[in-house]
Amino acid sequence: TKYVSADEKVTTFLYFARTGCSTRMCQERFHRSVDTINKSIYSILLMLVGSFYQKHVHLPLDETPIEIRENPKFYPYFRNCCGAIDGLYFHAW
């Protein structure tokens, strides 16, 4: 992958992530070996979940909202929830 530019690695990763295609389809699209495609995707993914993630992603504080904490109707059901996905609360453990 030393002959693959950073732009091509990012493009390959974005194409792979956006289309949901297989690495074989990326191989045909970018005319690279499957090994090169895999290494390109993996290197970009490592960059995203490594120090970049720690530096730029800030999770909300782990506190129960006042509306839930002070309402006896909601608190028994939502006391162990720490966040929401698509408006639905979920247990983190």
C-alpha cells in the first residue's frame, strides 16, 4: 500500500462505507488487489477510532435527566439508561 495515496485510501474507505459493497467489488472499482483494498480500509478505520476519536468525540455526561430522575412514573424504568438511539433509551450494560 505504499504506492496508494492518502486520497485514494480515503476514497476507497468512503466508497466501501457508503455503498456497503464487498472488498471484491472495491477491487474491481479501484483496480487494486483485495489485500491493498483491505489494508486501505483498515488504515483509515484505525485512524478514525484511534487518537482522532479520543480528541474529537465528546460523549455527554453520564447523568439521568431531571425529567426522568424526578418523575416516579419514568425513573424505575429508565434509571439505568445512559443514552438514546433514535429516541429509544437502552441499557448500557
